[in-house]
Amino acid sequence: MRFEIIWTERAKKDLKNIEKVVCERIINKVYSASESDNLFLEKIKNQQYHKIRIGNYRIIVQRVLSTKTLIVLRVGHRKNIHKKI
């Protein structure tokens, strides 16, 4: 089940603040998550969002099943990403 990926402007801006090697890993992981069925997605407690873990970084996404889209909301370090939601 392939999901369409939509990057928000905020997520694109977050990526610019991360070093290039990590940025490439993040992008590859998002595309892998869009092709698999919940393999990389973890539900965030008391939220409607999911997270994807990449080392010390987290990607906050919203999965819309009706339109088969994966909306990337935020990207950031694990110590402060949950405060930014």
C-alpha cells in the first residue's frame, strides 16, 4: 500500500537545520515508511500523530487513510520534538 508523501513548509524548514547526512537518512526513511504498512510508524500517546525514529531524530507524521497520504509535519531532535507539536 503506497502512500503519497506531503511535506509541510515547517518540515522542509526543519530539514534545512539538520546536517546533510542525517537529512538523507530521514528522507529515505520517510519514503520507506510510505511503502510499508505501519512498519516504521509508532503512534504518539494521546495524539492523532505518528512518529518515525531515526537515531536521535524523530519525524512527526499524520497518516490519512482515506486519501492514502502521509503528511510530514515536523522533523527534529528527540529531546525537544514533542514540545513542538
